[in-house]
Amino acid sequence: MHAVNTEKEKQRVGEQATALIENDMLIGLGTGSTVYYFLRKLGEKVREGLQVMGVATSRQTQTLAESFGIPLVDFNAVNELDLTVDGADEANYQLQAIKGGGGALLSEKLVASRSKRVVWIMDATKLVRQLGNVALPVEVIPFGYAHTMGLLQKEGWEPVLRQDKGSIYTTDHGHYILDVPMNGIHDPHALSVWLHLLPGVVEHGLFLDFADTMYVADGDQVVVMHS
Ligand code: 5RP
């Protein structure tokens, strides 16, 4: 691996991913600091005449897309999206990812699930052999969240209630996030199913069978990986 200059790599990979966008596409717009560069470049192309519509996965992305002049459409008004481009907190060589560091996992998963193609963009520091070096975000409803934490604790996990400037962090959908340190995930599918069965859990950050392509920036190169 080359020397890491993460910001430059985010920019390179974000801008390069705009090459996937063709006229008349309906695009899922992910969330985060890597997606920022994708949106900025896409906005340039729209101003040059590229015709696309986007579905934003967060208020943050909505604001950015609007400021870059990317036309948006309500997710409820569309059937299927052509392509979603999104970041990831960590991904393995099977193109499975942990997402939700930016708190937008619920909308991101919904939009990815309605997309013909899903592409993760990231810098090479996020590529791992086994998922679980980063904490897994688990989105829970505020009502009884302490009990949902307790259910996780009973199974040996140590969930941390996400904070933002001294207050409980709240998602765009009014939920809380529990960040659960993992120390390596041996069976992501089993964990995904188990978490979905926990009372109070709305969604979790394991994105296992979504992406067909990953753009990974490593130094001056962008490595394209396919499932
Ligand atoms: C937001 C996400 C982001 O895609 C993920 O956190 C990566 O963000 P960044 O590109 O800023 O590292 O899942 O919910």
C-alpha cells in the first residue's frame, strides 16, 4: 500500500466514480466525506449538461446536492434507481461493508435495496480481510433504548450510545445509534439476522449483499473491484 493521504484519495475516488453516470440516470446519492467529492464533481457535470436525477440518503446530502445544482426527486416517487454511489466505513474483499459512521444507514440501506447497481467508494485504509475493526452502528428507537442496550450487553457486547456535542446523537429519522465494538465479525449474515430480531432495533450497519463494485483509492491509483 502507498503512503496515505486520505483526503486526496477520497477526492480521487469520488470524482472518478462520476464516470459511471450516464444521461437520464436516476442515482442514489450516499452520505459522507467521500461522497462529498462525488457530489461536487457530479454537480459540475450537471452544469455542463448531464441530465440526471438523484435521491438523497440524508439531509446533509440533500443540502449538498441542492447547493451543487443536482436535481432531486422524492424516494417515494420512484420505482427503481439505476445506480447508488456511497461511502463505507470498512469493506472486505467480498464487497461487504460496515456503514453508518455518518448516521445515515437507514436511508442508505433503503435506497441501496432499490438500486440496480450499488458502488462503494473509499480510500484503501478501509479495506479489510475481515469486517469488524470499526464499531458496528445499530439504529434503535429512543423508546426503551436502554433495554435494547441491555439485550446487547446480555450477549456480551458493549454498545456505546452515540453522542453529538454533549447530547444524544439523533438520526434524520429521530432514532438513536448504538456503536457496538466488534473485534472481528466471524459470521456477518448470522449477526445481521440476529440484530434484526432484537426488539427496538430499526436497522444496523452491515451491508452484506448490496454492492457489485468498489472503487478503492490507494495512492495515485483507483482499484476497481467487482463481486
Ligand atoms: C454514512 C455512511 C458513510 O458512507 C460512511 O460513514 C463513510 O463516510 P466517509 O466517506 O465520510 O468516511 O455510512 O452513514
